[in-house]
Amino acid sequence: MTDNIENLVLEQLRAIRSDIASVKEDTREIKSRLIMVESGIASLRRDGGDFAASIADQHLRYDRLNDRIDRIEKRLELS
């Protein structure tokens, strides 16, 4: 009877060990995917910042061109 109980306990412990190994593997995969998502978000933020800087630069160029056009129109007495 004692041997039977010990075998049942050992069987349960092996099943628990197997489940824990599976959970560890799943956790590693989740961590790996999370790192990829975080890297993607960081890349998007960086690209968004670059895009905003590009738009600001274009806006500055547009303002300069408008100023030049205004000066030219004044010289030609068009305005």
C-alpha cells in the first residue's frame, strides 16, 4: 500500500514538473515577443520623431520662401 501511495505521489510530482517546464518555456516565448514589441514601439517613436522634425524643417523652408516672395513682390511693386 505504501509503495502504491509513493508511486502516486511521484507520478503527480512528475506531472507538476512537466507542467512547470511547459510554463517556463511559454514564459520565455512571451518575454521574447514582448521584447520584439517594445523594440517595434521604440522604432515607431523614433521614426515619428524624425517625421515631425522633417515637417518642422519643411515648414521653416516654406516660411522662408513666403518671405522671399513677399520681398520680390514689394521690389516689383506687385503687392
